[in-house]
Amino acid sequence: MSIGGGMLTTERAAGNFAYNSSDGSSPFVNERFSSSRGTGEAWSLVWRYKKFLAFVITVGALLSLLLSFALPAEYAATSAIVFDRNDTRPYEAVVEAQKQERDKSSMDTELDIIRSRVFMGTVVDALNLVADPFYNSYLSVAEPNALSLVVRRISGWFLGGEERDGRRAPTNRIISETAQRDRAITTLLGTFTVDRKGDSLALTITVRQPSPIQAAAVADAIARHYVEWTSNLKSVATSETIKYLRQQSDELAVSITKREREIAAFTATSDLTFDPKDDLLRARTEQLNEQFTLARVDEAGEWAKVNEAKARLASGGEEDIGKVVTSDLLTSLRTEGARLQRLRGQLTSKFGNNHPLVIDADAEIASNRKMILDEASRILQELENNARVASIRVKNFEQAVSVLQDRVQSRNLAEIRRRELERDLLSEQKRYDAVELRLSALDPDREQFKATAMVSSFAEVPVQPSFPQPLFIFGAGLVGSSLLALMGMIILDNLDSRIHSSRTVSAILGRPNIVSVPGCALKHDVAKETGSRLLADENSGLAIAARTLCLAWKTIDSSPGSKVVMFTSTSRRDGKTMLSVAMAASAQREGLSTILVDLSAGAVNAYSVTSSRGLANSPIAGSDLKHMVTRSPSYPFLDVLTGRPSLQQYRELFNALRQHYDLVIVDTPATDTAQDAIWLSAHVDSIFVIGVLHKTRQAALVDLVERLNLNHAFIIGGIINSAADHGSSVKRIDWTIARNMLASLRVFSLKRST
């Protein structure tokens, strides 16, 4: 950038020393949050908050000690129960369930049972824990200890639930015995634990209580009563099972007798026999069926003969009659007819057809035929009569068989009913046998059932309390307070936006840090002694820093005509004036003609300059500089120009100073009081930005650098001042957070009380 009016400047590429930010924020603002911390940075962080860490850890350790000695002592007593491998349950109906091997599920069930309120009620009743104020909180208790009173008062003060003196307002309530017993059971459940190791069959019972004697007594009572209670449950279940089985046996015996009588009566009334051989009805039916079959066969044969004979007689002659019917008379008639036929044949052959003997023979033959027909008709009538008799006989048999079939059907139904009664009787008998078999195995008069668990270890009266343990509480409190302190340190560090590392300044500026000034004072009275300190000790930190600044200016800003150097910072009391004086004095000692331009009105006394004529009182010209420049008595051979020129005089002033001096150092006001440094950056050749560790805030430094980049200012580098009072700042932050927390808590308590 070229500045007119004879001003000697050089063209510099802004991209070489300034960064561009599209969103207006620096990419290095959160550098300390995004980058990983090294060992040195972590130690620096711890050292920076050492007082806070020491305070939190000390308070936590003291509170742990106070709690370890103020908390009431608690004693632990332990007893044990061992179970048998096999769990016998004789009252079970299934044989497989009467004796089972205990597995994980059964032991888990035992754990649940021993923690049940039903069993705890038996322990409460046995030990009369309802009368113990420790278990029955409805009873009046002794005065609480000092720690309890303090906690109660604090909670009452914040929450408004207690009186000011720490005592609860008296209440007159009538509590039922059931409610008191339930409260004692609930308290007892909260004071003991039951556990087992792995697949062990032993249960360990641990009771914790302020009284060691009562803790041992309660642990023994729980173990002993659990064994007795489970054995009693099995005994009661067995007795109830036996009672039920005996009742069932009596009922089944009565039912069996009733069934037998019913079967006998039904058999008698239904004409039934128990032996099939004695069943006459069935035998008669079978015999009649056989006769009926034979009769029907005979009937069919008789009617077949009648029908055959009628058919022969109707279709044939006398020759076919003999094929159908026969008798002695018919046989003799047929023989006589054959003889007459032979005789007629002989007579015809001898005498002819008209011979009287032949005629007599014909008459005898005709008579013989008539007699045969009459005999055949008689025989046919006799066959019809026999057939009718056979039909009547068949009908009679059919009627008799039908009657017997009805009786047999009725007998079959009665037989079915009898079989049903017999099945019912058999079922009752089987049930009776099963009940008697169960009774023989469950008879309590014959066998005494053994418990499947036993107390393997009784509790010893504890001597040392199990809680609190001072060493453990102190160690836990120390570790917890340390973690809390570390978390608080991290939170405070995240909330703290100040710069604590020179690397952060370098990252924000985009330029390296030129020098770090240790112990650089911030007050004007110390700044007045800068010249004497530089003259007295050339190897002091301030002298070395001043020489380093001069060398950096000569090396980095080595362009021709570059003489004007500006010092700027974000806030007052950053050591800017003292550093500018130190650099000017060092340059003067090196033989450079140097002038210090002070544009900060509040720093006039730092140079011991009293000039009645200021820059703003007259126009600037080369011949008038001698009247404006004053030589400081505190810094020999150092010219000082104080005051503030008008807006149009900056260019002429710097051009005139370039012609008369080798180095022009400009001390500008801090940007939190005036913005002159922002706009002066367009007229100077180079800039030193001062950052104070533990004081300068990142946002302010980023804002300063971004605004300087608007004028394409050339920043040589940063100067780190490590003289800020960090401890007081941390204290202010810590007490501010504490006051805010107390105020919030107080508001919350007021809301609760209202």
C-alpha cells in the first residue's frame, strides 16, 4: 500500500501476514479447546489454579474427616444358613417333585423368600421390634447428634420444612399397630442383606445396626427363625395334605360301598347275571333262532313241492304226476294201469278194438286213471296242508324271536349301564388305593420330617464398627474432592476466555511471538525507572527484550523507508508504554536517532515531560518539529513528542518524522479506551501487538487483529507480557460463581417456602 504526501512506504501483500475470515471470527479463537494439551500445558493449567485446587481438596478432606467422626457408628453382624442338596416336599402330588435337587433358580427363590415381608413379620413379632424406636420410627427417639441437628437446620433454613431451633413441630397422631408393624418390617428390610457366593448352598445374612449386641441378636434370629419357619411351613403343608387325603379316603370308601350296592340292586332288577353261562335268556334266544331257521327251511321246501306239483299237473298229463307226488296207492294204481295197458294191447291184437274184452279193458284203464288223479289230488292237498302248517309254525317262531329280541335289547341296555357302574366302581377303587398309598407315606405318627436347612454359623457380637471407616472415608473424600477440583478447574478454564499461552497469541496473530517479557511492571512509577534500569543492567530481562525488539524490527521490517513502529494492546496497564520506552532507549543506545510519539494522554507523566505546546495546537511543518519535540529528563538523548494531532495531521507528522529520525515509535491508547490504533495502522509501517498472559481476552485480541487487517497493517509479531496478577482474577471468578450459586439456592428455598 502506498501512502501519498511523500510518505516512504513499500507495497506489501496482505496475505503474507494477515489471515482472512469469511465469517468474521478467528479460526484460532478455540485453539486451546480443540488442540490437545501437552504435559507442560497441563502443568501450567494446574499451577494457574493451584489455589483453587488446594482449597477444594483441603475442604473436601476436612469434610471427609468431619463426616468420618461425626457419623453414627454402624456395626455388622453375620450369620449363615446351609441348605441340603435335595429339597424334600412329601406333600407334592407328583412323585418327581417330592424330591428335587436344588439349583440356581431354587436358591434364588430362597433369597426372595427370606427377604419377603411375610417372613420379616415373624421376626418382628418374635423380637418385638415394634417396641424398638430404631425400627419403629413412629416412636419417640432420642435427641439427634450435632451433625444431624446442623443438617436439619440447614435444610430447614433453605426448604422451610423445620423450625428455627432444629426441632420438628409436635404432631398428635394415633398410629395403628398394623402401620407400626409395617414400618418396623420396612426398616428391618433395609438393615440386612442376604447373599451367596457362586453356586454355594449357603446363605450369608448380614445385619447392620448402631447396637452391636442387637445386630448379632437380629442376625441369629433371622437365621434361626427362617429354618424353623420353612420347616413349619412344610409340616403344616404335610398335615393339611394328610387331613385332605383322609377325608378323601373316607369319602371314597362310602362311595365304593354305594356303587357296589347300586350294581347289585340293578343286576337283580334287570335279570342280569355276572356269569354269561347262567344267562338263560341268551341261551333260549339262540335255540329259538336255530328252530326258526329250520322252520323257515321246511316251509320253503313244502311250498316248493306244492308249487312244483301244481305246475306239473297244470302243464303235464298223468305221466308227470308220478314225478311230482308218490304214495303206495298211487304206485299200485300205476302198476295196475300198466298191466291193463298190456292186457288191452294183447286183446286188441287178438280181437280188435271193438271186442268186448277190449272195451272192458278200456273201461278199467279209464277207472284206473281216475283213481290215479284222485290220489294225486289228495296228495297235493296234503302237501298244501303241510305247507300251511309250516308257514304257521314259522310265524309263531318269528313272534317268539321278536319278543326275545326285545328282551335281549333291554338286557343289552341294562348291561351297558352295569358296565358303567362297574367302571365307576373301578375308578373309585383306584383312587382309594392311591389315597391309601399316599397316606401310608405321609403318616406323621409313623415318621418325623427333617428340616432341609440348618444354621451353620451364628453371629458374633462385633467389636469394631463397619461404618464409618475413617481411612476409607478420608481416602474417598480426598479422591472425590480431587476429581471435583479437577472438574471445577476444567470448567473454570473453559469459562475463562483469557489468554494463558504464548502459542495462542501467535495463532491469533498469525505471526510468531517476538519476545516474552518476564515480570514486566504495569505501573507508571515503575515505567519511570526504565531508563535507569536499562543503563544499570544491560543483561536484565527488560534490556534483552528491548534489544530483541530492535533486532526484530530491523530484520523483519527491512524495507527501505520503513521507520514508523506502533505499539498497541487491547486494554490499559498492559505494559505498552514501558515497552515502547524500553525499545526507544535501546535503539537510542545503539546509535539510532529515535523519537517516541505518545498519543496516550494518560501517560504524560511517565516521561517526566511538561510541554505547554501540544500537537493539536499548531500545524505541523518540518521547521516546527524542533519546537514540538521535548527531550525527556528521565531518558537521556530520547526525544518525546506528546499530545494528539488532528485527523488531517497524521500523514504530515509521520512524513516529517521520517525525514529527521531513524526510528519513530508510536505509543497509542489501548483499544478498550480509544480506537486510534485501528486507524493509525494505515499510516505506520509496522506494528507490535502486546498480549498479557492471564489478562488479555481472546475475543478482544481477535477483534483487534481483524480490525487491523481491514487496513492491511503489517504486524511484525506479538509481545508476551507475563506480569498479570492471575491469582486475584481466579479468586474473583471463584467467588463470583460461589455467590451466584448461593443466590440461586436462596431463591429456590424462598419458592419452596412460599
